[in-house]
Amino acid sequence: MTVDRAVLILAGTMTLTSAILVALVSPWFLLLTGFVGANLLQSAFTGFCPAAIVFRRLGLPGGCAFPQR
């Protein structure tokens, strides 16, 4: 597994979890969905993603979007 896939898995998991929490707990969890979406947009334009840094430090190899530095 590469850093790219790990970031996508994390983003997808957080978005689905947020959607479930909105339906079951509170609509305020839409803020989490918005945060995840904003972070994905920001990382697409800048190439900076805090989750990618964490996954790289955990030893995952880089990928196309987040190459090894």
C-alpha cells in the first residue's frame, strides 16, 4: 500500500463515518465532511497533506500524488 492509497482510504472512511453520524447523531457532523472535502481540495492544489506526512513517517512508500522526498 502506498501513501496515496492510505490517504484515499482515510478520506473515504472519514466521509462515510461523518455521513452516518449526521444521520444518527447530529447534523453538526457535516462540519467533519466539509473539513475532509476542504483538505482534499487543498492537497490537490498544493500537494501538502498532513495525513500523507504521517503515513510516510509510518513507513509507507510514496506514490504518484505524494512521492517519497
